[in-house]
Amino acid sequence: MAAASVLSTPFGTASASPAVPAAPAGTHHACATARAGQAHCHAIVRNDVAVSEQTLKAKLAAPSGLSPANLQSAYKLPSSTAGSGQTVAIVDAYNDPTAEADMNVYRAQYGLPLCTSSSGCFKKVDQNGGNNLPATDGGWAQEISLDLDMVSAVCPNCKIVLVEASSASFANLGTAENTGAKLANVVSNSYGGSDASDSSYGKYYNHPGIAITVSSGDAGYGVEYPASSHYVTAVGGTSLSTSGNARGWTESAWNGAGSGCSSYNTQLTGQASVGTGCSRRAVADVSAVADPSTGVAVYDSTAYQGQSGWMVFGGTSVSAPIIAAVYGLAGNAASVDNNYPYSHTSSLFDVTSGSNGSCSPSQLCTARVGWDGPTGLGTPNGTGAF
């Protein structure tokens, strides 16, 4: 079963947070279990892959895990020609002191242009947009590296702003979200807690003209916030493998991808005709690879939980920044909203197999033709749906 990230009453005053479900066999959660009132990041790390840069060079081998070229091929993306003039903000908690250096190790490994603060490509700020950076946290540092590497992989011509919240509380993450929306065209979020109401917390995510992506969660069937917000693009997850078919790749729903019906928030206009089975907002909208078994290569030099260097990551922490970067490639964030993919499904690969649990109605947890909970409308086939 899939990884854990659903927290009880994350915005309230609960005295304790429930146990987080175990990560899939052979993996672990990057972030420690969150306290009540805080979010949990959605990064999942494979235990069988951790290679230092020196060892990699000595072996003259490529890192394990999907590469930028793999992602660009699988999703038919114009990564080398598009994205200039676009800025993607990454919102995470705590500080990653080596974020810029690690990201550029990744970019250099794959022949991508470097993205540095001195060139104006990269910027790191605190939750208020200043330089009062928070304390370092090794788990969130790995989450940050994952997010930066996925944006780099998909939109290497995009500028990147990293906004570091003072803690994983939703008040601080929300403040960082508002800062990210001031500094970028697109904002990516790879964290979540239990379903909550936009009437209280939508002020952090309601930014017309800014594309906001949120990972749907890693615990299988069940809804998280802010993925369940009316104002965001909720991003589910798939397993992605090479294939002998015309596309060259095949996908199925990842069993960890979060999905379901919000108890609080209003349905997207685009969802009215796709048969979600929800009277309110349904999760997810679109998806990308998230299965750690078919995971992505990431570089992080922070020694945490016995791993550093090149690693393989999964979780919907992978898919959310991928979709954010696709919005960057499309360059249309100011003129589209999160209903846009629902009227452009021909530019998505429909995912029709796999599930994340058992539920009723079945489309909330079982992939099918058209919309389904774990994968939404499908995965990018170019940028036309964004």
C-alpha cells in the first residue's frame, strides 16, 4: 500500500497526529511524521539506490531512476525550446542550505543549462520574500531537491524561486504560498493534510492568473488539503514504464495516489460532465509519474537517514512539480484556470488501468476511460492541456 501523508485536523488544534501509514516496501518517507497542525511532505525515497557523486563518476554510470530525457519523451514535451520568461515557485518548509548547488549537480549531470542566483535564474527566499531563512531540516531538504530537480528536468529554461516556510504549519506554508504567487507564474506544492475548507484556508491558494499545483497524497484512496481546494490543480500519480507501443511508454494508476471527494469545497466547473461521482470537488485533475518503483533520479547532498548523493524518489511529490513545470512550458498560466484541462483532454494520455484501493463509486479509486480519481484526466501529451 502506498505511502503516508494524511494528517488529522491539520488546521485545527488536535492534540495528536495519527500514525502515518508505512511507506511501500523498500522505501521510506523523506520527511519525519508531522505533528498535529502541520503538513507532511509527499516525497518517498527508494532504499536500494544511494550513490555518491564520486562513486558515480568512478563507475562512469548514469544515475538510477528516470532522467530528464525520459520524462520529456514520455510526456512529449518541448523542454528545450519553451519556458523562457516563465518562473516556477517551489513552496516547502524549512531550509535546504545546499539547494542551489545540488540542483546544479543534477542539471550538469544531464547537460541542462545551469540555473544560478548569480545569473538571475534561481532565487531562494523566506516565507515573506526576504532572507531570514528558517532552520535546516534534512527530510524537507530532500523534498526541496526533488522539487527543484523535477522543474529543472521538465522546464530547464524556466526561472525558479524557492520559498522556504519557517515550519510545516499551514499558516507558515500559506504565507509562503502567497509570497510564491507574487514572484512566479506557477507555484508547486508537494505537501498535504486532511481535507479542509476553502472558506478558512482558500486565501492562501486563490490566486487567479497563477497556476497552482498540489500533490494529491501518497496514502491511496482518501482526500487531502490543499489538493482538495477549489483553486488548485490536484495532481495524482502513475507508474510509468517503457513500452514497445507507438508512444514508447505505458502508464497505470499508482496505488499510492490520493483521490476522492472533498467534504467541503465546491466542484470545479469542468468536473460537472466527467462523472466523478462527487457532489463537491473531486481529486485528482491530472497526473504524472509517482510510483517509486518507476521513480526519478534526484541529487541531494544532505546526509539524512543514512542517504545522500544520487537517489530515486517517488510519491506525488514527483508529479506535482512535473505538472507545474509543464504549465511553465505552456506559458498560459495568466489566461487559464484549473478547469482548462477538462476542455483539452485530447492533449492528455488517458490512463485506464490500475487502482489505489477499493471504493464506491469505483471511478474514485480505479482507473478507467476518461476521468478517474487516482489519475484525473490523464498525463501530459505535450502542453496543450495546460
